[in-house]
Amino acid sequence: MDSMQRCKICGSNDIKYICRTCSSVYCERCVIKETKPFFVCTKCNSSNIVKSIHNGNFVLVCRDCGSSNISQAIRHIKKCPHCRTQIESIDDLWNKIHKTYTDILKSFQEKTYRLYELIDNLVTLRNKLILIREKGFIHDMGLDEDMVDLFVKVNTRLHDLTKMINTLTEYNLLLPSSKSYFMQYPLELLRSEQDVLQLHELLNNISVAIDNVSDSLISNTNSIVKRFQDIEFHLNYFDKYSSYINLESDELPICAIPDIKLLKSVNDMKSKTNGTILLTFKRLIFIEEHNGKTLVPLNIKLDELGIENTKIIGLIAKRLQIPSKYGLIEIGGDLSILEIIKNYLETARNLMHTVKKPYLDDLYKQTINIQKFRKAVNDAMKELRRKKVIPRYPQEIASEPQRITESVPATTQDAVAIEDLFKGNNIQFVNENISIQSEEQKQTQRESIEDKILELESERYGIQKSLELLDNQWKARMISQMDYINEYNRLQAKLYKINKMLEKYAKQLN
């Protein structure tokens, strides 16, 4: 066995400990064992104990929980016989490296999955905005431009992240100087530990960049969701009264303002009633609900209003006066509400002859180029997953059988016996080579299966997200019931096949 596998003191191959300071390995019998007393809190099991003065006496107190119930314990310490520093168990070091490595991969994958979910949410919001604009609702037109800008920014950041990940894989920066992160010789565990820490630093830089993109997406999508709530507030009123206002095909809604008092109307100069104003870029409509009936006491075209002469009057009871071709219209309410109505009227007047469905063409074109980023992540994860945990110590391979000296046999029978012996030894040696080659083939097959599992898991995740997106579209009434059922059944059938394939490959690995 290699000298790196033997105890530095006695040469035993049953090594258990490694010294970080002098890079020596030792068996259980040769290490220096010491005992060191220490104090421990019986309440919280903390060893963070300090002395404190209580009633003029020194007492021991736990700094973590404040308890004075302290007991003494013994700590067993093992030291290096050569340099007298504390040594570490090889098994503990190996497990520590393995856990760190696993945590790195898990954390990196969770961050990418989180980014995928946020991008799916953004695409859902874009589809929702397209649906609203296709209905002709133009409230908060700036949202369209902001949505397009956000898509451009996300694609730019994804491109930068893809380049960062590809740089690691193209220049083999994900590969350590050693053959694997989990080496078979104890001394190489120290080098593997450094490799894993270096890997953590490299992936952490990318993870920070991914977090920045994710945080920016969360902030922007939260803002967009709030603006959607405002749009839906107005849109719901147009849906509620659609049968009473009969919008023309090219008549775009602007806003709906409830709880408004109509003091004077062109139809009834003495009317005083509460209701809701619906404003399009063609008409000003007032809807009243009275005794279970829905009435429309005011329905007038904007080009019949003198919007430029609209003004707010009154010292205490504020009123908005709107001149019209048929007489004066007065609306009562709080000053802030009346100012909002006045501003909306001016917006409608400006849009009367120039309005078009804003940015719809740009919204249709916007997509997130996630494919290259996803491929870069999958390639990096595939490369990292190939670094499997191998045995802590190499299996001993039988040495080549000792050859019999080529002396001239005394008899023909002896010659035959020697020849048979050589044949048997050759067969044994060849079988060992075949066994080694067979292990290599098995390892190759195993890696191939693991790659397929990784691809299937990625595909399964995509289908699961598609199902969530489909549910959101159905809840938002963006698709018909028949389309929902057909697409749901198609995705479920595909998911079933993937799960069956994963079960099959898992059995092959076991």
C-alpha cells in the first residue's frame, strides 16, 4: 500500500487521523490523547460560561441563557505526535467536505429555480397585460413601456449570467487540480477541501449576481402587480356595466370612478343622484343603481363637452362644472376626486383623435431568452454531479501472479504441469484486467444514466411550472375551459411518462 496510506509512527495501514499542520496521518494507537476539563450549561448545553459576581461571591453563569446551573465535563483531545497540534478525524473531514459540496450544489440550484419562477411570473404578467390591452382598456399606458423595458433588462442580465457560467465550464474552472472533490488518499482530502472552498467562491459570485437579478425582478413585478390591481379596479366596472354602455369596437375605456354625486345632468337639470362615472376616449357616462335597477342618466360624447372650460367651484361644497352643448353638468365630491376627474377628462380629450392600442406590437414581441441560460446551468450541474463520492481508501488490486522460473523441466509430465500452471495464472491475470475494464464501463454507464436523470428532472421541473402557469391563466380567464382541459391532460401525460422513466433509471442505479 502507498506510504501516504500508512501511519507515520508505526506504519499501520489502519489510519484514522490527519494533521493539517504537518500533513501526517496516524492510526488510533499512535496519536497523543489528552483530556481537558470544561464547564457546560445543563440548561442549554452551551460551553460559553463566564464568571460573575453574585452577593459578593464568584459564580459561573451561562452567557447564552443566563442560567447558573453549570456542571463540569471532560473533553477528549487528540494531538499530533510530531507537531503537538490538534488533529482531525479522517471520517469527519471527509463528511465535512461532502456536506459542503452538497450544500453548494443545492444552494446554486435553488437560486436558479427561484429565478425561473420569477421569470415565469413576469411572462404571465405580460400575457395578462396583452389581454387587457386587447380588450381596449388604456388606463396606465406607461405600464406597457415599463414592461417592455423590463424584458430588455432581464434578457441583458441573463446574457451576462450565461457568459459567467460558460466561462467557468469552458476554462475548466469547475474542475479542481485533483481528479475528484473526494479523493481516495487522506492527504489529498486537504487539497480537495481547498478545491471545494474555491468552487464555493466561484459559484457564490454567480449566485450573488443571480440574487441581484431575482431581487430586481421581485421589486419590479410587485410594482407591476399593484398597477394591475389599479387597472382591474377600473376594468371591473366596465365589465359590470358592459350591457348598459355598449362600447363601440374602437372605443377604448379610460377609467371608472365610483361614489360620485351627479348634481346636474343635461337630461334632467334637477337630478341629484349617486353613481359611477365611466369615461372612454369618446364618451362620458354616468351609471346609477336605484331600487334594484340600473339607470344611465348621463351619456354624452366628449366632442360635445367644453372640456377646456371645465372648472372646480365652491368654497365648502366643491363642484366640478363641465360645459356641454346641451347645458351645464355638475358633479359633486371631494376636491381630490374632482381633480382626478378633471385630469382624466383632459387625458380623454387629448386621446380623442390620436389614440391607438399602445405598445401592443412591442408586447407581442417580448420573450425571455432563457434557453441559453438554462443550458449553461444544466451543463455546469452535470459537470459537478460527475464528481461522485468515491471510496475513502482505494480497493487493493491483486498483484500480478509470481512467475515460475523458466528452468528446463525434468520430465514431460513436469512440463505439462508447468504449462497448465502458467495458463491458469494468465487466465487469472486477464480476468483481473477484464474486471477493471468492467468497472470502468459500469462507471461510464452510471454517469450516462445520471445525465439522463438530470435532463429528465429539468424537464419535469419545466412541466410543473407550465402546469402552474396554466392554472394562473385559467384563474385569470385568459384561456377557455376546453383549452385548459386539453393542455392540462397533455402536460399530465408527459409528466407521467417522465416519472416512470425516472423510476426506471433510479432502479438501474441501485
